[in-house]
Amino acid sequence: MASFTDIIAHCISLKRAEFLAGLSPHPNSDVEHFLMTQVQAHWHPFSRERVEGSPPSRWRVGAVDGSHGIRPLNVGADWIVAQALLLGPEGRRISEGDTLLLRGDVERPAVDRCASLLMRSLELKLALQFVQEDIGNVLLLDGSLYADLPYLLYNLAIGGYEDLPLKVLGQYLDLFALCQQRDVLLLGIAKRTRSKVLGHALLANSRTLQSVEAQTGALPEAENERRSEAFTDGHHQHSELSDADSPWLPSDGELLHRWTEGCGLTDPILLGSASFGHISARRVAQLASRAKQPLAQSASPSAISQDRMQERLSPLQERLLAAPAIGTFYVRLAPGDDALRIDGLASTFGRNDLRLLEFAHSMTTHTAVFPLLQYLLGDYGGLSVYNAALYVVDQEVRLHAETVDQIYLPILRSQLGYPIQYDRSTRRFFS
């Protein structure tokens, strides 16, 4: 049998310095030195013993998570199975599921995106039910509340399902509005910290931005947005979008791993249009800006009315203009643990006045999240159980391969009355 151990060991030896560059606390460039000082300046250690968790009776928590599986079939189609689960107070359980059979020549990235959107739609359906039925006052979603929003303006490249992203966007907007109306605390808790939102925010908020840009190129907050030098009330205004490639920056997870230690949290970042770096969102923002212009700036009210009728926003775009901004911060709840990303509506951070497309981003003080910190510590169960409610729902909803192949596949065959088979590449793992 072939052995590759010596080959891989030799490759690691050759690339040792390159690999250590992302692990060492020593900065490797002026940009990294700048990021190190800024991350440490915006990192606030705390003692777990001094932060008292809130009494359990105060929080009536619901947690929602989902899972999905994809199986290529020998008829050239892709079979998607998705399921979602809500666990609420007093043992309340609500389940949702769906399945799709995608026919035709569909690129694998589109299939993957379709599966993720289908799962998220099921999760949001349960989240809305939680708020509508007044099941509790704290709602947890697995993952970020903000990260997906810009991409939901892109249609799905699958015939018959083009509008699935817009459906999910509509569900998000429904959930945001309903949580605000019903005073439900909505939190997105992401286990992974691969985004660069913190790094870009630190660069954009620095007085030394120009010297850093000379080394890194144009700085989009996430998707190619060039920072404007104009400010209003301490917030970045909308700026022109750039087609330049995003510069390389360490992920937020790397920044926090290398240059912070112990329990602590970052100053929150209030996110608006920062990641909406494409034409669709830019058009919405431009029309919104025009809609706010006084009538006196135009030739006549009738001219404005006619112009706006020609560039009318869709109902979903109108709702997007009214959507609240999202706040995000990172927290490490125990020494040696990974940092978590926590997203919440701007009102959670004391900013009811901020709308998603009215500014790019700004930073606020970490004291605004102390009540959240109390809850997060109270529901923390150790390195594996980052949040008790989300951990339990994750364990129950996780779609194992055996469930798809030994339970759902026979049901599919029985319901269709056809001997469905996986394609050859997939079958070899299930012989």
C-alpha cells in the first residue's frame, strides 16, 4: 500500500515558516502590527466570576438550527434533503423538513447554495412561528444574522428556484420586524470566525488608514466597498463601490487567536451597507438617497413623482430600506476556547435609529453588550457546549449520512415506485 507520510512531513518541514506565520503572536508586517495594536485596544478582558449570569426564569429561550444533505443520482439529478428544529421553553419541539430533486445540468455551487437556502428558509419559518406564538422572549439562530443578507439579492442559478434567495430575505425582514414589535431578543451565534468584518472595521476607523491602504490596496468592508472620507454623526456615509479585488487580511479568528487571550469581548461593530458591495444594493441605496431629497431641490413635485414612478422600488426593496442595522461582536467565554461571533439587531445595542442601508458601519462601546454577556455565560457549558440551547438542538437536528441513506432513500424509492440509485461516484462509499 502506498505511503504518503514521509512526503507530507517533508512538505510541512519546507513550509514551516509559512504555516507559523498565521499562528505566531509576532506580527509579520506593518499591517499586521497595526492590526495587533488595534485588536488589543478594542479587546476587553473580563472575569467570569465577576459577571453574574441572569436567573434562568428571566429567559424563555428558543433555539433553531437546521441540517441538510445532498446526494447525486445516477439519472443526472441532485437530491436535496433539509430539516430544521425549534426547541423552546418547557420542552417545546417543532420540526420542519423539505426535499428537492434538481434536474438538469446544475453546477455544484448552485446545488450547494440551494440546499443552504432551503435549510435557512425552514429555520426562519420556525423562528417566525416562535415569535408569532409568543413562545419565548429570547430566540437563538445558529450562524450570523448579517453575513447572508447581501447575497440574498442575487437570484439562484437554478430554473424554477430563482427567487428562493428573495424568499429567504423576505423571511429575515419579517423576523427582524416582528422581533422588534414583540420585544424578542434575537441573536445569531456563529461558531466559526472566518469573516474579516473586525479587521476591515479597525482599518476603516483608523486615522492611519491611508498609509495602510498604500500597502493593502482598496479596503472594502467585506465585498469591495471603498471607504468615504465623509462622516455624519460619527457614522460612515454610503460610499462608491469599487470593482477592485479585496485585499488579503487575516480572518477575525486569526486576529483574535494571535493577539488576544483569556476571557474577553470586542467592541461591537454596527453593520449597515458595508457588505452590500454590488449593483443591486447600490441601486437601492441610491434611490433611497434620492427619495430623501427635499422637493425644493427638483424642478417640481410632478417631475419628482414621474421620475420615481420610472425607478420604483420593489416591495422587497422598500422593506429592505426600513430594515434595522445589525450589530456584531466577538466573545471568548473561557480561557483557551475559540471566540464566538454574536449578531443582534441594532436595537439590542441601544441604537433603534440605525437602518441597514443608511450607513456603512460604525463601532460602539462594549458596555452595550453586558446584558448579553450575562446570558451567554449563564448558558455556557464548556469547550464543546458553547451554548446549551444551540448545542442540544444541533445534536437533535443533525442529519447523519445513515439517516439519508438508510431511512430517507428507501422512503423516496417507495413513494416513487422507482429503484432510485446514487451515481457511481457516490455509490462507491455505500457498497
